Amino acid sequence: MNLPERFLMCPPEFFQIDYVINPWMEGNIDRASATLAAEQWRQLHDALARHAAVELVTPYAGSPDMVFTANAGLVLGHDAVLSRFLHRERQGEEPHFRDWFQQHGFRVHELPKDLPFEGAGDALFDRAQGILWASYGFRTELDTHKLLAELLGVEVVSLRLVDKRFYHLDTCFCPLEGGFLVYYPPAFDARSNIQIERRVPEEKRLVLDESDAIHFAANAVNIGDVLLLHRVSESLRARLSAAGFRVFEAPLTEFIKSGGAAKCLSLRLSESPRAGTSAHSDVVSRVLSLEGHLLDSGLLDRALEMTVQEGGSFQILKFQLGKQRQSTSRAEIRISAPAAEVLGNVVSQLIDLGGVPAAPQQTGDARLETVTIDGVAPEDFYVTTIYPTEVRLDGRWVRITGQRMDGCIVIDDRDPARPVAGVRLLRDLRCGERVVVGVEGIQTVRKSESRDERGIGGASAAEFAFMGAGVSSERKIELVVRQIAWELERIRERGGKVVVVGGPVVIHTGGGEHLAELIRLGFVHVLLGGNGIAVHDIEQALLGTSLGVDMSLGTPVRGGHRHHLRAINTIRRCGSIAAAVEQGVLRSGIFYECVRAGVPFSLTASIRDDGPLPGVFTDMIEAQRDYARLITGAEMILMLSSMLHSIGVGNMTPAGVKLVCVDINPAVVTKLADRGSIESVGVVTDVGLFLSLLVQQVRVGRDALPRA
Ligand code: ARG
């Protein structure tokens, strides 16, 4: 009988679980039964031999996983691309497989060193589509996909594996004759699933449930209408038979302990090249360099982690280590991605981390596109960050003005000698304006941060280390407060600007009098907040309660829940907060002090507000504009227990402005302090307590340092 298909297998003479390189092997060291494995392998071999020619490669002691011949390499026609195992434990198999291929007339191709590729475990031909599906994420490196396309002259579609139980493509994905596909979607990232759905019509997709997937139902050998696999559920068997397949089970429990089943134990040698196909892969890459305190600030870590998380891959081409604590390091990193849009996303985030093209001379100008609809940016617009940014125009780097995050960069080059680049919010874009798109010719200028600098005023790492953790003992809070008081003093002395963003909790926690004192002492130069902080401050000034709670006793007052409405009404009668002060109606509190000291304030309403007080912005866009105007030039912003107003302000603030975020809820503090900016400090504590400590401290400062 002349069988059309040929497979390679390897007898399990030396098979055992000797090490752990996938989750299936965990807890299974030495637990495979040699006799049972031999019997199971024999049954698979015999079943396969009924439908195809089976050849054998000699097993070697010390290479227990050689039984998994799917990982020997990838065969197309007479070409064999040899595997390069990721794990040292399996690298010893490579020469044995190379010899076998060579002795059997294959042209052996070897991939560059340092580029892991695990053969037909991670690359599966789809005969119906005439393509090669290849995976990355665990074993095989993405960069090999492009090389496979070129070596074999095929179109390669890259899929990313994300569940470590399905570490090889053939554990969760199996193209069948007739264009069918058995697969387990959760083993892939969203983008890969879209690729699969685009290429395989729905009626051909046989989706596995988790139970079939973990019983290796996708690890099947398909010959014509025959399917050999470890185990199949009744419902899957029915679906497969409706699709015209005859399913044969061959129990492979001993091999599953090693993370492989029927397909892994065999390598198809009879895949013929198709006429009319040509090399193609969407994999793209780019080399960037990153400089700074890469290791001690965790910058490199963040950059690489992000790259992988976003579906890219990296190779560190060069690394210069800064040996002293103060010296910086430099890394040259090759970033690869399965498609241009993924690369664009990764690169733009690396730019945010300070990444620059490794070969600046090869960098082009920033790409510009024209706005065609008011308030709508071109598709691929670059989104700004808090970091100082430069764009390359006509060969020159131009610093953008009005730096803030979440905007577009608009270029005004009416005067070609002096082009201006500014940040514009989407809603403010106008037809005809030219916006920077893509990631070419954009760089952020980042102060290189070291661990020591994380904190304010050059405080040492030890002093501020607790902040990142979000938990702060009282003793440490005193330390931070001392630092902040010191900063406030210095800013006041040089005539700088401090902005306070506050929530009503400032009043509820008894912090009102302390904040009022800070204003009186000249430490606060702008106050921002919602209707609430003003309402309760005024309620306290007029009626002694905050949301109906007596502030000296700390107990609710009968009928007190109406107090805040009476306060609002009083101010409405006066016409404005300032008018209430002038008329002698409002005689204490935060807003009284603001009016007295001429400290500008801006209040913004929300859906829950009563009133609101006169002068409160109810148009959010107007409010954002007013905030933006008032914070311009700020050196420090104290954010006191007001999550939404603080986030709003944080979004408008460029890096370099010190943000101090105080909140009892660690989640709020982390969200704000963790902008990746070295100037942000978070303090988890009661805001009333914080303000009382701060006032004490600025008083101490004044006593210690008498002013001229
Ligand atoms: N223990 C082997 C490994 O982790 C199992 C290989 C399974 N082979 C496969 N094609 N999925 O490498």
C-alpha cells in the first residue's frame, strides 16, 4: 500500500519527566510510568501506521523529551527548519534531529542563534488556506516568523499565546482538512482571535470548551478524514463527525504529564509546497534606545513588560551598564510586533518612557495630517503625555508648548523659519489644522530618575519608600509633612504658585480651619474644587455644622441635614461668595480667607449638587478651561481628598509640577501619585489630620527661620 502521508516518531525508551519547563510537568518529576508510556506510544504508533508511513528517529539518553518529535523542526517539501529550543534542557536534542534530517535527504535550515523556534509545535500549515499559522508568546520568538516566511516562501500569520498551559500552538490549535479548525480561543490574545475569525469562516471553526482543551483535543493528528487524539467529549465527537471526521482515541496519560499528546508525539514529513504562494509576514520591528537609571528606577523593567503585554517582543541588542550609583545605563532594544499597528502602539509608549530611535540620523520628520472635521483628529494621531515632548520638523527638533496629557500635537508652520508645535484637545481641533500622526519624529525628554529621586525635595529613598506601598505609619507621615512644609516655605519665599484642589472631606474631617490658616499665611495661591467644599465650608462658618454634623462636638444636629441648603440659600441671596464676605455675612472659613487674600478660586458642579452656589461652573468644558488657566505656572499642587477634581487637574498638569495627593483611600492615592512622574507623592491618611500637621509644621518653620 502506498500511503500518501509520512510522519516521524521517536520511541519513548528514555522518556521521563526529568525537569519542569511547562505547567503540566509541575509535580510530575519521575511520575511517568515507563511501561504504560511504552504501551500508549505503541498504540499511537500502530494507529498512525494504519493511515500513514511512520519513520523513527533513535532516542538518546538524557533527552527525555525527544519523543515529542513535533518539536524537531518544521518540514515543507525537502526543506526542514531545525528547532532552536528555548530551554537548555531540550537543546541537546537539536544535533540528533539535525543528523536525522540530513541523513534523510532534507535541506536543513538553521535559524540565527538566540532566536528560539520550536518547530511544528509552534507552526502549523493550513492546507485549505495555503498559509502557515505560527505562534509566539512562550517558546518561539516572534522574529522567527519573518524568517520562516522567507525560508519557506509562505505566508505566515502570527498568533500570540497567552495561557501558559497552552504554551505551544499545537496544544490549542489544529487546522484540519477541508478548511476546518479546532481551537481554544482563550489561549490567544484578542488580536489573534480577530485574525483567526477573519481567515476561518464561522461554520468551519470548531471551538473547544475548556474541558476538551485541557484533555488535548486540539493536539490531534489529522490524516484525510481520520483524527487521532487522546480523548474527546461526546459533544465534540458529534461536531467532528458532522464535519465529516472519524475520531480515534489513543490514551496518552503518561505524555500529558509532560505537556504533550498525539500531535506532539509526531512530526508530519509530507507537507508539499503549494504553487503560487509567496513569502509574507506582517511582523515588523524597530530599534530604539533607552537611557537613564534603567535598572534602579525600574525603567527597563517597565519598558519590556509593557512591550510584551501589548503583544510585542524584544531583543536587547546592546547594554551599557552604568556602574556607579549616579551613572546612567543605555540599552539598545529591538522591538518586534506582529503588525504595524501593534508596533506603533508599543513604540509610542516607549517614546513616553523616553525611548529614542537608536539611529537618530535615520529618523524622519514627524508625519502630519490635516483635520477635515472640526473636533475630530486624523485616525492615527499621536496622543500627548505629561512629559516634555519634541517633534522633528524639517530636520529640527521643536519643543511643544502647553504640554499636557491626552491631547494632539498641532503644528503651525505659517512662519517656516519658526514652526510652532502646541497641544490641542480633540474638541478644540479645527478644519485645516495639521496634526502629528504615527510615531516617527517624536521624542519625550525625560529627566533620568533614579530611585533616590522618587520623592520630593530630594528626600532619600528610605524616607519615601512607604509611599509607593500606599501604607504610611504616622511617624512617616510626619516626615513627609515636614518635607512639604519646607517646600511650601520655599515656594512662598520665591513668589511661586501653590494650587490646592480640595473635596468636602476637608471640612468633614475638621481640616477647614487649617486650610484657612494656610491661606491666611500666604501658602495657597489658587483653590479648586466642587460645589461641596464651598457649601460645607460656608455651612460651618454660618451654622457650625458640616453636612449637619456639629463640628465642635462631632455629633449630628437635629434638622442639620437642611443646613447646607440654608447656607447655599444665604449665599444666593447675597449674590456671590465674595459679596457675602463684603456684606459681612460670611466671616470665617476657607472661602472667606480666599476672598480676603485675593486668592482666586474656581468651583465646578457635578450631577449630585444641591444649589449650586452662585459662580459654580455647570458647563464642564468652561470649567476645564478655567482650571487650566488657573494652574498655569503652578509649582506644587496639593490634592486633598477629591478624586475627580484631582484627576481632572492631574490630566492638565505637565511633568515637573509637584503633585501631593492626600487621601484616606490608597486606591485614589496610587492612581494619582503613580503617573510615572518623579514629582508625585502620595500620602494615605486622614486629610484633616494631615492639614493640622502641616499647619503645625509651617509654624515651626517660621519660628526656626525668622523672616527678614
Ligand atoms: N515536555 C515537552 C516540552 O515542554 C512537551 C512538548 C510538547 N510538544 C508539543 N509539540 N506541544 O517541551
